[in-house]
Amino acid sequence: MKKLMALMLSLVMVFAVAGCGNTNTNEDATDASAANETLTVGICQLMVHDSLDAATKGFVDALGEKAQEAGVEVEFDTQVAGDANLCTTVINTFTAKDVDLIMANATPALLAAASATDSIPVLGTSVTDYTDTFKGSIPANVTGTSDAVPFDEQAKMMIDTLKLVEGDVVGVLYCTNESNSLIQYEAVKALFEEAGIVVNAYTFSETTELQALVTKAAGEIKALYVPSDNTVAANDTVVGTICNENKVPVFTSYGGAVCYASLAIDYYELGRETGLMAAEILLNGKAATDFEVKTLTPTVVYNNELCEALGIEVPAN
């Protein structure tokens, strides 16, 4: 009888230990599942060109680094719309997947994202003016970074370096499909006209019009100003070739190889700042309303080789 009681007691202890072991295993599995949670970020980039590409890369790099430090995996779904009208299609795929955050690279992408959701955080980049874009009322789930630059300093830089005088004609080239370009055109137009300089607008809606339009402009103007226009930037080799052949200096607000000079921001750094915002939202529980739209300090860049070819004197400082 004593042996039987000892055997039964041993079995009870074995099952009790086994039960405790199973409980610990389940808790460990739950903790591991939580630790391995994957966040999904949808990136809608308007089109392919150097500035937007750099902003996307900066965003992915910054958010990826912060997520790695926190031991969190982030899955990036990067889509290039190719056209403003296709941004909505891209954004709709993100909302259908219920991504954790949307990064909208350029104004059409931001407008599409803001129209599609009021619950998913939306961060914009490569957008000039958020207030004007949303008619004075930025949605609560939207913030980001702006590529706005001081237009008065850009205009003065052109006037000084090109020695423009009253009566000289400056052209402004932009695509009518981009609302931010119109904002920039109106700003620089007012500034040039204050100095007595005539401003001609050269606008297009289809890239097939660009070559003929720039050829016409090159015969009528002393210099060409290009705002942060994504469509022009994606085709600025055409612009640069025609203008250089006609000895017409090109000044762009986004930088690039075709301009003799620029006062522009670094788009990779702009993207990084957006990525750091995303990290605060996704990893630290911040909301879009916790961030004001951020701008960067621009830098002055001269293309010495192009300046020499065009007979432009680069300031010593």
C-alpha cells in the first residue's frame, strides 16, 4: 500500500511539473510573437527622378535604422505611380492592406493619401506648401517635410549672378498638373517684377510639348527659372541641352546637373527627417499632430564648368 501511494504521488508531481512547463512555453511563444511583429509602411512616390529617389532612400534608411535599434521589423512597400492620376490607385492598395503608415513623396501622392484615409498616419515629403495644398486646413493625420526654399533669395541670386537689369526677360517653366509649381511661379514672378524684370510663364501639361516649348523660350529670354517641378525635373536633360545650346542659363530650385547654380535643399536629408518622424510615430506612440511640417536650410551650389561655358562669374565667397 505504501508503495502504491508513493507511485501515485510521483505521478501527480510529474504532471504538475509538466503543466508548469507547458505554461512557460506558451508565455515564451506569446512574447516571441510580440517581439517579431512586423510593421508595414506604404511608400507612394510620384515618379522616378533623382530628387524623389533620394528622398525615398533617406526615408527608408532613417526609419530602418531606428526600427533595427528597437528590434522591430519594418516591411516597406514602395510603389512609383508614374503619373499623378495613378497615385490614388497606389494609395488604395495601401489602405486595403491597412498599412501602419503611408509616406507620400510629392504633392499628388500626398493629396491622394489624405483623401483616402483619415486614420492611417500620412507623412509627406518633397511637398512645397502644405497649407496651400490643403486650402488652409491640414488633416489631423497628415504632417511631414517641405522642400520649400526662400524664393526671395533665389530671385536675388539670379539677379546678382546674371547681372539682370530692368527690362530683362526671365522665363519660368512648369507643368500645369503640379499645384506646387504654380505657387512657386507666383512667388518668384512677384519678386522679379519688383526689380523691373519681365517674367514669362512657359507652361505645359504633356511632356511631348516640352521640347518645342523650351526651344521657343530659349529664343525669347535671358535666363530660365525652374521651380521644384517633378515633371520638369524628370525631363530636365531636354531643358538643359536646348538652353545650353542657346547660351541661356538655367536656375533650378531643386539642384541637378542642368543648372548653372542653385539654392536648394538636400532631398536625401529631407527624406531622413521624414523617416525620423515615422519612427517616432510607429515606435514611440507619437501622432501626426505632434509634429509641425519641417523645412531644411538650403545650400548654395554652383556648377563651375557650366558657369565657365556660359560666361558667368562665380562669386569668390
